[in-house]
Amino acid sequence: MRSPFVRVITGCAVGLALVAGACSKEEPPPTQSAVVANPVDPATAGTITGVVKLDGKAPAAQSITMDSDPYCEKQPKNATESVVVGSDSTLQNVFVYVKDGLGNRVFPVPASAVVLDQKGCRYVPHVLGIQVGQTLEILSSDDTLHNVHAIPQQNREFNMAHQLAGIKHTHVFSTKEVMIPFKCDVHKWMNAFVGVLDHPFYAVTTGNGRFELKGLPPGTYTVEAWHEKLGTQTQTVTIGDKQTSDISFTFKS
Amino acid sequence: MAFRLYTRLVALSTAVLIFAGGLVTSTGSGLSVPDWPNTYGHFMFTFPLDKMVGGIRFEHSHRLIASTVGFLILVLAVWLWRAEPRAWVRRLGYIALAAVIAQGILGGITVLWYLPEPISIAHASLAQIVFCLTTAIALVTSRGWTHRTTALPSDDDVLRKLTIVTTGWIYVQVLIGATMRHTDAGLAIPDFPLAFGHLIPPHWDPKIAIHFAHRVGALVTSLLIVATAGHVFYHHRGRGELVRPVVLLLALLTAQVTLGAYTVLTEKHYIINSLHVVTGASVLVTSLVLALRAHRSRFASVDGFGGSAVEGTAIRRNQPHAAVVGGPSVPNRPGARA
């Protein structure tokens, strides 16, 4: 008869084996949308341009304390990127996209990858857009350890180790989702947001707060502007053949 | 003597492990090491120290301390298996070993599955059980337990029931605290002692409900501990083995309520928050010690005392033919090593 001690060890070994089996399950790769010709006629395509501004006092930029990692501490000091306001109260890092109005059109998936870099212990860029089925290339230019932890609601969560400078991982999202937060649990200040759409009509505002959605078929669209701290705003915009509509969003601080 | 010191070291190391676990959650570092059981591809014990940066410091340290505690408990279980004459105490060792292994597996699962709340709460709750087991082993193998120089006290049913209810309730309170912690409800009510300026929160959502339940639980815990203390001071003032844990319990309760308040007021400062976790665990095991001592006479029969108080009773280790001195003999256990 085996001793209780042996039974405990055996029981735990069986438990470990079961856990290992459960953990080894891989999710099936996301199904790629069928690549079709661009359903937009360039001869009639229009454009939505605009600017995003902040109404009210901009919060003071706070410098990031990066002393929990000697490598990061040596990097150029940066301020938090949650609310970045340019001259003339323009708002940076706003994700502007067509939320509705494209109907059943299916758009081709770009062959080029979208790059998210970890550089200077920050994510570069801080906000970005990508299409369903398009490759997201996650790089590390830093000579320190990072983990890349995506926390989606609709897509599969992942957490990957980046232990070397120059390391590269790729990921493909299977479902549209605005927005997916990314964070590094090693460096608490590092975060980014990725907007995943099933069409190419999105943009992220730069320092001048401007955006441009090119190549839209004539029609009426719901355009949404998303900001990580200030929320969302939507507008309905109608564009005709080869027309350019200029709109603006104003977030209150 | 060495064994008794060792059991205390194991219990103390479990408390250190709970504090280290508290630091992991308080700093949000639970997923800073994405792989398990390896650390960034390295075998856990060969992970370079200079790579322990940011959140990795907390998570990897927690893993190292957990592995050490697991090894200490393994040695404890083997030691009990070979030398402890009482079967139920040996079983405690096996259970502690199984619990700490299960705890390690839960810790791994919660990392690989991105901190699902039920697993993380189970991990936190089982940690308290492991601490209770190592403390109980330290107590029942202590000289005060095994070498009685005075008669066992007469039964006090009220104290027994009170200590069981108090200890049980403290564990429930710890579970609510773990739920609050892992559902990110620690600041759902941002003020203290009031809730949004009121005695009762004026609005509710699940997080506010969990947070408020923890506060109400703290009030009930305080009342139970004060009632237990009052009973001991009134009826058992001369029994040092009961008065000492009661005094410690009152001191820990005061510290715990203060730390709870400061956790809210400092917006979950990670040191304060982690101290709150380990102090809560200490309140639980102190209450457990009191409960076990209140039930001391009930253990007489399983300890081999014959169910009654005896003068100068001692359980002797490594004595297969006369496990109990001054009391009835315990049948020799075939597997026991001299």
C-alpha cells in the first residue's frame, strides 16, 4: 500500500498534467476575410477631413517616473500621453473612424503590417488602427524586458514576453473592436490602444489635431472620434461624388 | 527543539509569502512575467537578478518565495511522516503539502489564463488555508501543546462556539476581501469611514456592493473579536494560553482596521495594501490558535491523553511503543521511523 505522502505527490502530478493539457490548447487562427477588389470606385470617392480640439483647460502634462527599471531611467524623460494638446487646443491621439454607413462592402486586407514598437520604454505609436486580418508587428527596440499584454473584449487576449532588443512578434486580430488596450505589466506607465476595423477608413490625429479619411464611396456615414480619457463623439456626415467634407470634434476637458 | 523551531519558520515563511503575493496584486504585476513555470524562458532559479526590473521584481520574487515555502512544507510533511506519532498531525502535514502544491498550480493557471477572477480569488483564499495549516502544525507540535504541566481546563462550550464562529467569520471576511481585491473594487467607495458621504452608499453597483460588504464584514469581525476577548478576560483571566492570543488578536484587529482605512485614503498604496492583506491573514490564524486552544481538551483523546486532563502529560516523538508519557499508550504505527 502506498504511503499518504506518495499519494499526495501522485495526485498533484496528475493535477499538473491536467493543467498542462488544458494550457496547451491553442485557439484556432482567425479566419481571414476573403480578399476582394476594392469596392470603391476611385472616380467617385470622396474624403472626410477634420480637426479635433479640446474645449477648456488642458490638464498639466505629468512626467513619467521610470526609475523602476535602470534601463528606462536612462531614457529621455517623457510626459504621459493620455491627453496631449497642441497649439490652438488641438487634440492628439484621437482615433477617428467610420463607425457606420459602409453597408455590406468587404474591403481588401492590406498586405503590409502595422508596426507597434516598444522604444524608450514607451509604445510607439500610442494609438493606432489596423484592419481585421492585417498583421500587427510588435517590436522591441529596448534592451530590457517587456511584456505585451492586450486586453480585448471581442478578440483573444494575449500576453507575450519580449526579452531581447530586436525581438519581433506578430498578431492578427479576428474581429473588429474599438479600442483594444495594450499594456506592459513590467512598466506600469506603458500603454497603447489599437482600433481594429473591417475597413480602412480610420485615422489617428497628430500634433495638429487633424485627420483625413480618404477614398470613401459617396454616402452618409456615422463618424466617431474616440479618446482614451475624454470618451467618444459621433457625427453624421454625407459626402457626394468626389466631395470633401470638413468636420470638427470638440471634447470638453 | 529543532523541529519546533522549524514549524515556526514554516508558518512565518507562509506569512512572508502572503505579503509577497499582496505586493504582486497591489502593484498590478501579476502578468509581468507572461510564462510559467519559467520566467522569460529561464528556469525560475537561474533567471538573472539584473533582469528583475519593474513589475518582474514583485512577480518573480513571489515565485521564488513560493517555491521556497513549498520546499519547506515538503520537508515539514516528510519530517512529520517519519517522526510524528499522531496520525491526525501527520495528515495535517500531507494536507498542507497538497494545499501548497495546489496553490502553486492555481498561481500558474492564473498567470497563463490572464488572471481570471475566480482563479485569482481561489489562489488568495487557498493561501489563507495554507497559512492556517502551517500555523496549526506549529501549534499542535509546540511544547505548550504536547507537554502539559497543568491539568487541561474544564470545558467552556461558549468559548468553543464563539471561537469557531469568529474564526469562520474572519475567513469569510478574508474571502470578501480577496473578491474585492481581484475585482478591482478596492476604491469603489472612495471615502472612509463614510461611503460617498453617507452611512449607506446612496447608489449601488456590484463593486460598491462588494466593497461595502467588506466594510460591514469588518464591523462584524470587530464585534466578534471584542465579544471573544471579553469572554476570555471575564472567565479565563488566569489562562495565559488564551489571554495572550486574545491580546494579540485585539492588537492585530486595531492595526487591520487602521490599515484598511489607510488603504482607501492612500488610494491603495501598495505597501499599505499588502500589509492589510498579511495582517488580515494574521488575524485569521491568531483566531484559529485561540479556537484550537479553546478546544484543547477535545484533542486529548486523539492526542492519546485518554480524553481527560492529566498532570505532566507529554507526547514523545520517536517512541513507537510508548508514544505518550503519563497517559495511555498509542498503538505503534507500522510506518513510523524511530
